[in-house]
Amino acid sequence: MSNLLLMDLPVEMLHRIFDELDVYTIISSVRGVCRQLRDTVNSYNRFKLKFSSIEESRLKFVSRHIQPSNVISLDLVGGHNDEGCIRVFLQNFNINQFNRLRSLTIEQAHNIGFADLLSNVSTDLMFSLTINAPILRPETFSIILQLIIGTNLRKLNLNSFTYKPTIVSWPIQNTLEQLTIGGCSYDGYRLIVANSHGLRKLIIKNGLMSGVSEAVSSYASVGLDSAKRQRISNDSQVLDSQLSSLTIESCRILTQHLECYLSLTRSLVHMKLVLSRSTLDSLFEGSFWEQLIRNNLPVLIKFEFCLTCENIEFNAESTFDSIVSPFQSPFWLQDKKWFVACDYILRTSELVLYTTPICVKTGREWTTLRASSLSPKCYCHLGWCENQFDPIESKTFSKMNLVSSKISDNILQYITLALLDQKTIKTLKLSHNQIGDMGAKQLADALQNHQVLTDLDLSYNNIGNDGAKYLYYKLKDNKTLTRLDLKNNPGKYCQFVSLNFRIRSYEGLVEIRLNSKCIDDDGMIFLSEVLFNSPIKLFSLDLSHNEIGDSGVQRLADTLRNNQILCTLDLSNNKITNFGFQYIYDILKENQSLKELELKNNPSNYCVAMSAAIKIRANGKTSKMNLSGENIGDEGIKYISEALHNNQRLIELDISNNAIGDIGVKYLSDALKHNQTLTKLILRVDREKKEWYDCFSYQSKSSPSTNCENRISEEGTKYLADALETNKTLRNLDLSGNRTGDAGVKYLANSLQKNQLKELILANQYKNYQIGDLGAQYLADALKQNTCLTKLDLSSNQIGDTGAQYLADALRNNQTLITLNLESNLIQNTGLEYLHNALKDNQTLKELKLAKNPGSFGMAVSAAIQIRNNQAITTISVQCGSIDDESIKFVSEALLHNQTLIELNLSSNKLGDIAMRNLCNVLQNNTTLTSIDVSGNQFGDNGVKYLADVLKNSKTLIKLIVNSYDFNDNRRVSDIGARYLAEALKTNKTLQELELNMNPRGYCAVLQEVVKARNKNITTIDLGGYEIKSEELQYLVSELQHNQTLTALNLRGNSLGQNEARYLSDLLRNNKTLKELDLTYNEIRDTGIQYLANALYSNTTLTTLTLDETKIGHVGAKHLANALRNNRTLLTLDIKSNHIHDIGVQHLASALRTNRTLEVLKVGNNSISNKLRSQLTSEDQRWCFTIERRRPFDEDEWLYYESD
């Protein structure tokens, strides 16, 4: 058999193979293989032609190779365009030649197409006809009836057709033996059975059978003639029929109606019923069927039924017992040997009563509770079957889906028993049911030793803590189960058990977040066991925002005692007190893996301190730690100090504003004696922060503690000083805002001779503990010997002139201090001047801060020291309002030798003319400054004269700012001062920016624009409304005559007259780039217009000239007209709102006749008659008389201007 070839098969077997192929494949492919297969194809006579899958060209090809006379079975399957397909078929085949056709099947066809086919088909040998059409029209059914009457048709299948006798009568003379229809009424049923004497088998599908009572009444009154014509027997309504098999499927018929149907055909040997019910009625009763069969179906041998009822209230024992018991009578089991089973489908909540084997096939997966007449005890059937309720055909499967199946603990017991027997299930989904603790325990017992199940879903049930714990303890040793989902159950422990199974098989590091899960102490005890008794590698655990107290955290601490993996633990926002924190801290002392412990917002003041201590002790990557404002206190600082003893990482620690006193500092000092890494320690008190706390406390009871400031006094300072004598790493110590006083400063001063401290901040000491002259003396003595300190901050204390002198004398020879802050002390001018003079030889001090002292020299001395000693500084800004004619000497003296400063800002001070003289005398020889800002001072034109002198000789100055912030004319740059600057600009060629804002308008504005135009490629100058007079305009014109970039100049609203127009005419003659000139709102008048018009004769660049409201009359218009006759560049001329009458416009009209360059001439709002205006616009479109809406210069409301 191994060498058997296709060609060795019998022809009959090859034909059976062809039955599975489409006609085109048979003809085009198989037929062409070889001669033998060609002959085999030619003898094949069961072609199946599918219209939906064959093209017209292929259909033609097939028609040429099929022999119609050899075809005995034809199957035509139509598609959406079946009418056209059938017509194509009829065009390519002569249907009359199919003279041996015994079977014809037409599927999925519409009426019009196959009506033609049926009319022409040969029916001499027709045995079987099948038509599956959605709807049969009466004319089409009439053709079918003619076939029934005129042929020996034995088998007719009209699956989708519902027979209605009111439309067409069933033929009396027919030879049908088997009939399948979609449905029929009681009348139709009687007619079919009565008129078809040879009918043996009737199948009714998908039809709603109705109208019984009316039919019975109707037939009771039928006359004798009608009875004969229809051959209907009225013998007790029983029909003389040979019908032996009846099948009724998918019908929702009433029980009494079904009885009527069955009473008509007592000859039935086989009956099959597939019915659906909404309630458990009499059809589910075995006694009902027993009586019905005994009385109406005496010869019935085979009875098949499948009855379905949906959404019933189900109880496994009582429901099955009431239904199955009646089917255990001798009639069923012994007489008929009909065996009945009842299933409850868990997924759909359907009850199904059926005879076995089941008569319906679905091919779906079901899990059911089952009882039968042979085995009345309820059991769970797990399986997949083609005959969905047939246990014989059940197959094993790996997944059981019972989601939303209304499974209670009572039902679950049957499922668990089945699981013990079924060894193939890997996934069991039981979510969204009604399973409680009892059901969970049943499952746990069943699955304890189960070696196949890997996924169990019990989410959205009613499982409490007891059920969750039972599941955990029973299944924790089960190595097969990898997923157990218990989410959205009422038990809080469910989430822990789910978590355990989710991570137990994960081999990498695990991060778990259980924040905001309502975990209390009991839950914490169980969670500790679940998490840490598993082989998981937990490195991060978030338990924040729960309800964990002391007992819960104790159990957690005991669990973590020997844990070497957990790195991060978050217990913030719980209910842990000092007792619980102390316990966990003591337990974790030896734990080397925990790097971070978050404890904030618990009812304990140790939260932040203990978290910080754990982090410091872990020697992690943290090098800077900010614990400012956390109210740690002395006891809290104890934990931090212990951690600092052996820390090798932390270099900066900020514990400001933490209510730390002398005791806390003692703990800290002990740690500093051993610590070798900390370089910066901040213990300050922020007074502004405390004031905010006080305000917050007044508004809210839950505010931060107002007593959060540190309180380090003389005693605490002594502890720190002692520690600093041995500590060799601390470089920065901030004790500002504490209570050191002069006595505490003495201890620190003594330690400065031995330690390596670089920055010491003692600013703003508390009230009566502020540092005075005595404390300054102690520090001065230390500075004489110290060679390390670079920054000393003594601001906001009570140091006076004496203390300043002590410090000044100490700094004469000091070579290390870079910054000294003495702001907000009590130093007068005497002390300030002493500091200045004493530090003349000190080249190290770069910054001396003296602001907010009583003496007025403070800012000047600070600036002088900075300018003199800081060779890297390029910009200095002293906008303090205190530098005056006397104190400027310090700045001037420093500037005398400075070679690095580029920008000097002395704005908003009190510099008068004397101060400006002294300053400018020094600046005369300066060769580095590029920017000077002296805005907002008290000098006037004389001071500007000194600046102008500097400007004349400067080769480096680029920017000069002299803005005014004062409306006192004596402190502003008037035209006199502007002339000084203008004169200076004649020789200065480096200045690129000049600011004179808020000074009197006119000359200052012109100067600014001139400097811009000189040094920048500006194209537009806007001086509209700046009150420019003749002198300023003459200066502007002289500067712009040879400018190469200017294209637009706006001078509107400056009251310019005819003399100024003469200057502008010079500009028009000489400037070669200006294209737009706006002189609106000036008083040019006719004489001034003559100057401008004469300039236009030779100008070759101006394209737009605007002369609105310049008081031009007809004479001026004549001058402009003469200019237009010669000018060939002007494109727009605007002379609106002047005093031009008809005569002036006529001059312009005459000029336009020769000038073809001008594009627009605006003359609206003049005294021009309507007649002339109409004439001009009709002759030349360039005239513009339109109404305009514009904003007049320096006015707020809009004005409208109308043409005449």
C-alpha cells in the first residue's frame, strides 16, 4: 500500500475526491494532468457550480468542457449578484440538455434568477430538489408547485420557506416522500399532511407555529364538498396519513398547540423536537410525555428531544431531582428504553433536558452540572464536545472559563470534585461569581496537590480574610500554580495572597507598591509572612498611606532582621509612634542592605530623623542631605549623630530650623570628632521662615511647630568648638540665627587657630545674643593667626566702629580671607572709613559687604574694595541710593588704578555735579570702561558737561545711559546739556548707544536717534511729537545728509515751519537713500513748500511725501505742481486736510497730465468743489478723495476726515 498512486484508485473513489473540489479546479487543473484523469473527469457527473466564487470568463470556460447529458447532480450556489450569474449560466448552457438530471440544488439564490432556470429545466428524471432562498415569491412558489404536480419528485427541501395556505394551496396530487420547510401554521400543517399521501418524513425548521385554535374552529365547520376537494378527514381531527417521521426544530410553540399537532398524526414512528422555553412548563415533565405518547402516538419507537430553559433559579439537588425522577419510570427505562439527561450550563444559566444521545450539535465548550435517568446523582461535567451534552464524545481541555456564571459555594463543591478527577485543566477562571470563604476552602483543598493548574482567577467574588489565608496556607507549597488572582474581594488579605503568587516565580529583583491599601497591624503581620517567607528577591517595598501601627511594624522589623536584599522601605503616612520607630531602628542597626527608610507623616517626631539616620548609616550614594525645617529636635538629632560616626559618604548636612538645642549639638559634636567626611554643616535659623510659621499657626491649628528654630547657645557653641579642634574635614559651619553671643564666639575664635574651617557664618544672632564689638575682637585676634578661613559672615549683629577697627587691624596682614560680610550692623562713617584705609594694602579681600549700616559710606567702601582687589571683576553695579558727593571719592580712588572693569552702574544714587566732576576726572584717563550708567541721580547740565568731556576723549566707551527718574528740571538733561553731548559726539566715533529717556523731549531724542543712525544699520527714524525745534532739526539734518541706510523719516507733529523746511530741502538734495518723509501736523505753509518743491526737482530717491495738515494753499499747490512736472521718482503725494481750493487743484491736474510716475495723489478734506472732483476722478484714477479714519497725534479719540 505504501507504493499506491493516485491513478491506481478506482474511478468511484476519484469521483468522491472531486466532490470536494470546485468545478473550475476539476476542469482547468485536474483534467489537464493526464489522459486517464481527463477521461475520469469526463465521466464525472456531480458537478457543483458556485456562482459566488467563479468569474464569468471561467464560467464560459467550464461550459465548453462539461457534458450536460452526463450530469445527474447540479449544485448552483449563488452570491450577491445571483440573478446575473444564473442568466450567465443559462447563456452558456442549454438547460434542456441536462436530460439525466436527478438532483438539483440552488442555494443562496434570489427569486428572479432561478425562476427562469426552473421553468426550463428537464424534470423527467428529477428525484430531489433543494432551494435555499431567503424569500420565495408567490410566482416562484407556483413554479415549484407545478414541478411537484407534474413530476415524480420524491424529495423537496425548502429550508427557508414558511408555507401559508392563505396565499397558495398545497397540491393534492404529489409524490413527495420527504419534505423540509422553514415553517408553517396549523392550517398549512393539516393541508400538507392530508394532501401528501406518500409523505413519510416531514421536517419543520425555524418556523413559529401559530393559529391552532382558529384553525380547529375553522375546520370544524368545513363542508363536505370542501373536505372532499382537500381530501381532509374530519374523523376527530385525525388525518389519514402515512407520515412516520416528524421533526420540529427551533420553535417556541405553546404546549397545548403542540398537542394539537401531534394528535393529527398518530402514525409517527420517529419524532424529534428542539424547543426553547422561558419557564419550566409541562414539557419538562416526564409524566406529561408518557400520557401524551400513550394516548396519541401508540406506534412511536424513536423519540428525540432537546428542551432548553433560560435564566432559572437553580438548586443542584432539588431542581435535578424534580426533573429527572419522572423519567426513571418503567415506561421510559424498560418499555421504551429512552434515556434522559438534564444539564445546567454554568456559563449561560440554561437548563437543558434531552434524550441521549443528544440530537443537537454545537461544537462549543461547556461546563455543566449533570444528572440523568440512569445516574440521578448530580456531578460536574468538564469537557468540550461536538454533541454538546454527550459524555461519550467529551474531549479533554486545558482551560475552563466560568466568568459571571452565578456560581455559589454550593455549586462550587461539584466543580472542585470534578477538578480532582480532571488532570488536564491549566487555567480556571471563576471571576465575577458568588464564591465566599467556604468555596475558597473547598478549592484550596482540591488544588493543594494538583500538579497541572497554573492560573486560578477568583477576582470579584465574596472571599474574606479567612478564605484568603486558607488559600495561602494550603497552596503556598504548590509549585505549579503561578497565578492566583483575588482582586476586588472584600478580604484585605486577598491582595497579599495574589501578590505572593504573582511574584513567587520571578527570579529578578522585585519592587512592590502597596500604598493606600488600608493595611492595618493584623494585615501587616500576615503580609510580612507572605512576602518574606517566599523565595522572592524584594528590594523595594512601599507601604505608605496605610493604617500600620506599632505592632505591625514590630512584626515587619523582626522579619527584616536578617534580610540582606531589601534596599528601600516606605512607611510614611501610617500610625507608627515613637515606640514602634525605636523598635525598628534597634532591629535594623545590623542590617546592611536597607539604604532608605521613609517614615514621614507618622504620629512621631522621630520620623525624619530616623529616615535620615538609616540613609546616612547605609553609606549610600547620598552626599548631600537637606533636613531643614523638619522639627527633628535633640532626641532626633541623636539618631543622626550615631549614624554619622562611621559614615563615609555624606559631605553636606543641612539641619537648620529643627529645634536643636545644646544637648542635640553635644550629640552632633561627638559624631564630628569621629567623622572624617562631612565638610559642610548648616545649623542656622531662618528668621523669615519662622515668621511665616507664626502666621501659619495663627490661621490653622494643624500648622508646623512655631518652636522649630535652633537654640544653640554659648554651651552648644563650646561643644562645637571642642569638636572642631580635632575634626580635620569640616570646612563650612553655619550658625546664623542662633544664640552664640560674644561668649560663644570666643570659643569658636579659639578653635579657628587649630581647625581647617574655611567658611564661618554667624549672621543674625538671636536678640540679646547678638555679636558685638567684644565678639569682633575675639574673631580679629583669631584672624591674625588663622590661615584657612576665606569667608566670615557677621551680618545683622551689633558690631560698631570699635569692632570694625578690630577687624580692620586684623585684616591688614591677613592673606586668606576673601569675603567679609558686615551688613546690617552699627558701623558709622568713622568705622567705614577706617576699614577702607586699613585695607588699602590688603590685596586678598575681594568682597566687603557693608550695606544697611548707619554710615552712608558703606556701599561706596564696599564697591571700592571690590574694584580695587578683585582683578577678575568686569561689572559692578551699586544702585543703593546712598553714594553722594562725599562718598564717591572711595569709588573714584579705586577706579584710578583699575584695569579690568568694563561696566560701571551707579544709577539711582545721589550723585550731584560735584560728584560727577570728581568721578569724571578719574574717568578721563580710563581705558577699559565700555558702559557707564548714571541714570536717576541728582546732577544737571553741569554734570552732563563733565560726562561730555569724558566722551570727547574716550576711545572705548560704547554705551552711555543718563536716563532721568526725576521731574525736577535741575536734575535733568536740558537742551544745554544736550548741546554738550552733541559737541562731544562730533569728535567721539566709538559710542554706539546713548539713552536719555525721560529727559525733556527734543534735543535728547534727536541725540539718541543720531547715535543709533551713526552706528547701526537702522532704516527708520521716528521723531513724531518730540517737540523738535530749529536747532535740533539742523543738527539732525547735518548728521543724516550722508547717511547710507535711512529710508524713512517721521517728523510729524513737531510744529516745524518754513525755516525748518529749508533745512529739510537740503536733506532731500544730499541724502541718496531716503524714500519716505512724513511732515504731518506741522506748519510748513506755502513758503516752506516752495523749499521742498525745489528740492524735488533734483531728488531721485523719495517715493512717498506726506504733508497732511501743513497749511498748504493754492500757491503751495502750484509749487508742488511745478515739481511734479520734473520729478520722476515720487509715487505717493499726500496733501489732505489743507487749504487748497479749485485753482490749486487745477495746477496739480495740469502737472499730472505730463507726470506719469506718480501713482496716488491724496487731496481729500480740502476745499474742492464736487463738480471738479467728479471731473478729475473721471479723467485720472490717481486722484484720491476718500474718507479716512486716523488717530491724530497726541490725542486719544478717533477723528474722521471727510473729503468735500
